[in-house]
Amino acid sequence: ITDKNIFGLSNTAINLRITNKVSFAKNLTVLDWFFYKKLLSEGNSSIFTNETETYYRQYENNTAGLDSSNGKYPLWWEK
């Protein structure tokens, strides 16, 4: 997580036996990052592979995504 932007609900496999260890606040905006950070902080491990592909649909209300006006990838709070 400190080296690559790799965690997302569409590109990460999770051992379901550890998912019940995480509780979520109702006002979370970036759920996937919170979820994986919490799992890793509790001693769970992860590996990275570049052998997979994710097809991601961009739309106007994405929390993070490509801003066509400047080519950056802003988060909603940076706008």
C-alpha cells in the first residue's frame, strides 16, 4: 500500500475468513482503502501481481478518477 496504488474492490482478492474483523463507519467515502489498510494493520499480508487487468468505468460521480481538463487523478476532496 505504501509502494503502489493497488487496492480496490474490483482488483483485490480477499480471504473471506478475515473480513468480519473490520467494522465500518457510516460516513466512509473511500471504503476500499480503509478496508485494506485496516486488514493490513491487523497483521494480514498482501502480495502484488502485474499479471492481471482491471477494466474500470469512469463516470461523473466517481470518488476518484480522471479529470479530463488537466489529466490528473483527483480525489473528490481535491476539487
